[in-house]
Amino acid sequence: EYKEKLKLFIEYSPVSLAMFDNDMNYIANSRRWLTDFQVANQSVIGMNHYDIFPELGQDWKDIHQRCLNGAVEKNNNDMFYRPDGKLEWIEWEIHPWKRANGEIGGIIMSVEITTEKKQATEMFKHQFENSPDIIFYIDRECKVEAINRTSFLEFKVDELIGRDCVSVLPEESQDHVRAVINKCFETRELQETEIELQNNQWRYSRFVPIFNNGDVTHLMTFSTDISTRKQAEQNLLRSEERYRILTENISDAILLVNDKFEIEYHSPAAERISGYSTGEIKSKKLFDFIHPDENMASKAFLL
């Protein structure tokens, strides 16, 4: 009964698991083992491991032999090539098993193929390190655990790790940013804001909650340089202000009309000339202020 339970446990294990005797013949294996290693045989019990995988090198044979002599070995970042040349990344662990008399009867090997996880990790690392944004990874105390750039506000990476990310900002921005961070933790929703730094530098920052077992434990902060855009906006506002002053103080009448020739704006000079206030002029059209003798010519010119 015990042997049957052990067999079922190994066969239906969710990981790749195999049990060998001292000659590396299969005693038991999980179904996942056959699937992960693309073994064509429905059953490998009694077969020799090296006959099934003749491509295994002496390095693997040496590891197996050490474990058959009592060692326990593992590797969390190993790799192997399939017969078709595909590279696979694996984590594995090997333990010897003993008979009732205490003698080693063989080894048990568990393997997890981590290729997809490895590729996802490498992709994230590449995106993290090469992102045009400055990316912070901060905990609930606003302390920086990781950052992707060599410098930020003249601080080096090692000077920012473990430091309160808000404390390095200009004093006038700190309360606002801390409030945004707290809101992100409390609402568990993405938050966005614009932050003014020194020397007229601006950052558009997005605070993204990171969940762990249902709780928000960290935030990923993406900070984009928007200084050029803010400077352009400020220049536009200054330009608009100059044009507003010019329009409001010029002696000529200035009118803005739509495609139906309805007056949408008229300058103070136009208001003085026409005698109509801004509210009253809304019901008028441009041709209401042109002498009837000139209407036809004016319409022909404007149309």
C-alpha cells in the first residue's frame, strides 16, 4: 500500500520528478517528466537514463555519481540543449534515497523548466534598464529599492537605494508627491501627476501599484521628462498674453467669425465702434455691420 501511494505521488506530481536506482535505471517518474523532456515512450520504468538521453555529457554523469555516493546537489540557473538545438533553462535538485538498511539505493531528481520565466525576466530587465523613463521601485515607506538610471537629480544609484524618494525632491513639491503616493497605496489605483524640479525641469510621473498576495506592497514609478513641453506651454502662454494685450489695446476693430459669419469675438475697439457689448454681439452677423450697398461685394470677397 505504501509503495502504491508513493508511485501515485510521483506519477501525478506537478513537477518533473524521477527516481533512479544505483545504475540510473528508472524506478518511478512523474507524467510531467515525460512531457517536459519530450520522451516518446509511454513508460520508461526499468530503462536506463543514459539510453533515453544519449546526449548527456560527462558533467551530468559526474553529478549523478556524486549524488549516488551521498551528495546533495542543485542548480537554480542551469541550461541544456534539446536535440533540435533549442536552449532550455532549468532549476534542478538531486537527493540520494536510502533503503531500509541505510544503504543508498539510488537518487531522486526534480527539475523545473524555467525558460519562459527566464525570458520574461530578461525582457523585463532589458526594458527596465533601457527605458527612456526613469523608473523607481519603492516600498510603503517611499524608500527606493531599485532604480534604472545611473543618476537622478545629481544622485547616483547607490546614493538613492534605501533613501526616501520624496526627500530628494524640491521642498515645495514634497507634500504633493507624498500625498499622491499615499493615495496610490490607499486606492490601489494608478495615480499621475506633474512634478517641478529645480532649474525649470519638469517630470510627468505615473505611480503604479504592485500587488503581492492581494496587498499593495510596492509602487513602480515611471518618470518622464516633460521639460521641453512645459517650456513650450509657458512660451505659448506668454505669447498668448502678448497677443491678448495687443488685441485689447489696438485701436483697430478685430473680429473673429465662424463659417456662418457669426461673430464669436470682437475686440474692445470693435465694441466701442459698434456700440454692442460682448453679450449683444453674439446675435449679430458680420454683414449686419456692412452698408447694404457693400453687402454683395463683401459676400463675394469673403465667400
